[in-house]
Amino acid sequence: TATHASAGMSGRRFSAVAIGGSEHVALDPRDESRRLVTQVERFFSDRCPPSPKWLACNRAITPSLQDGPMCGLVALGMATEGLCPHLAEQRADGIAYDLLQLAQARGVSKQGEMFSAHHLAALAREHCRLNAEVDHGIDVKRLLGHLSQGWPVLVPYDAAPNHEPACMQGESAHWCLLRGYLLCFPEATPALDACSDADPQQPSLRHASPPWNVHTLLDVCDVRESQVFVLAQQGKSKREAAWPLALLRESNANLQTPDRRLREEAGAHVLPENLDDLRDKIVYLSPHA
């Protein structure tokens, strides 16, 4: 939502949400999981045991790119896929544009910036007709249980230049959409085999397709935060990313003040004095029963 990577802001006024080419297809979640396991083992090897075993739970999402400070609205637009029958004929970029108009009418945004988890949740309820609950902090078991149902989670964080979670006190605040997770185990276990399917290409990887009851695994395996890598989509790249949950939690908890450059652009954005309504906040989304 700030100029460069900050909470989605680019400093440009909104024209249209760019898709980055003619492609508009959901990537196969199992293919993505294979790629991301390889990526994690390469870039986060210090966080993995020797010869780790992996469980992937990943939901298909069609990527959409933001143009301007639209990260929260674009993330919500992507989150609606498969959850909102009344929006089934609309692409995420069109939904984000409608959300922008509603946010402007409500006086909570000018260019698409979204510095409030509660305001974003309200838009999800009003326009997308989703259940949207703002929670304080990240509870590992609740997060895994929610994602295992195939339901998305929106998380504000500080984005590094490569879009990974960083800690810059909110100077680069941004929104991401969590669509799944990887769980890392030091060895194979019967409980893991019982709840998942073997990957035909990667012997160390197994898949659990949402919706499934992750608590059948959590009840017998002591899964710690250090074993969890969240699968994230955000509006500045069409590539899904895998990040240690601990890094995302630290980034989410460090949000303090908006980008100083935004504070110098008086009147250009709906800008709070602090990021109290982003810090330690996440938004759980689910369809109405």
C-alpha cells in the first residue's frame, strides 16, 4: 500500500489492472508445488533437515498483476476464484476495479491503497459476499486448517525488492494472498502417507488436495512453525512463492508507519498515522455456507 512495494503503492494513478500479457490461466498446483519444493531446498536449506520429506497442499489460483497501489484489492480479487458464484464470470482484474470504485465511494481509498485489514474485510463481505474475519496474529493450526479447506488468507507484510517478507517498519507494506502450504518433515511417517498421495516425479513430495482435514495429521505429528512454508501470490509477480511462515509472521508484526514518501504526498492517499490496522492482522476468507 505504498509507492514502490509499499502496501501495494507504485505512485502511479490507477488506470487499469494489468495482467502482464494475454495469458490468464491458473497454473497446475501440483506442478507449482514441485517447483517450490526445489526452490525452498535451494534458498532455505538452513531451515530444512537433511533429505526432507514434504507435504504440499496448494489451491489453483489465476495470477493477476497490479497497476498502482492495488495490492490488497488485487489479492482479494484473486481470492474470489472458485468461492464467489456471483463473480464467476469476472476476472480478478475486473473484480479489483469494482472493489476500487466501492472503496473510493466508502472513502477508505483513493488510488487503491488499503492500509486497513478491517476495511479490506468489509469490502470482501459487501462486494464479494464472503465471510471475512480479521484475526490478531498467526495461529499455526488455525492457518493450516483454513488453507486445507481451499480457503485463502490475506496477509499484510513488508516486501523486500524480490517481494519476500522483510522487516522495514512498514516502509514497504504490501498485501499477499496465501493459497496453500508446504510442510517439511525430517523423515517419512505413516500418518503422512495415510493422508496424502505420492508425487510421481519427486519421491520426497506428497500431496493433499483441498479440502482435507489437516488435523488428522496435526493430532499425531507435532508440526511446528519452523516446518511450515506458506505458498503466496502477490500482485507484482505471476510466480507463486514459498516463504517460511516465521519470516512472514515477523514481517507482519513489524509494520509500524507508512512509507515516508507517501506522507510527503499530502492528500494523494487515504493514509493513517500508523499501521495499527495492518500490524499483527490477517484476514481469513471463506464462502458462505
